[in-house]
Amino acid sequence: MGLIEKIELNQVLKFLNNKKWDNIEEFIVNFFKKITFTKNLDEDKKIMINNFYTFVFYHAYFKKWKLQKFSLLKIINKEVDEIEFNHQKRHYYYNFLDEFKKIKDYNKYLIKLLRKVI
């Protein structure tokens, strides 16, 4: 869709393997520093991408998934309240979806996207 110019994968993997974070929010803030958006991308689209990745990380953390070379449970120290955590995860997903719906034929993209991450 041409929203992200690049994600420095080598830097991201190094970033993931070299540090532990106190909570998932701190991890996500630092992750987003590694993303370069395309020029002229409006703020709403950046927020949409941020909400999507945040949802994915919340989902991965909660489900204890292993994403490639790391496990979020190994790099984040804090235990979380399951109910509040799921509430936050849904919040980010619905905020992402509110903006994503504005894209023409969004449903076919959404299905492909969610199949890859859930």
C-alpha cells in the first residue's frame, strides 16, 4: 500500500535482541523509531499504522507467540492484567480499523493482513 518506506530489519533484530523493556508500551515506542514512513504520508495514516502494529504486538505478547528470532515474553519484564490488556488491544485494533475503512476495497486487504498476523 506504500505507506512505509522501510523498516530497518537488521536494526530491528539487533534492537530486539539487545534490550529488555519494563513494559510493552516502552517496547513499542522504541520499535517505531526504526520505521521510516513515505514522504507526504498524512498524520492519520501514521497513527493508523501505529495502531495496527500496537495491536499486533499486544496480540503477540498475550498469545505468547514467537515472532521469528524473539519472544515478546522474553524481552518485556512486566506481567499484565489480562482483562485490561485485552481491552487495550481491542482499542488499538478498532482505532486502526476506523482509519483503514477509508481505503477503497479495504475489506480484501484487511482479510489478507489479519490472516498473516493472527
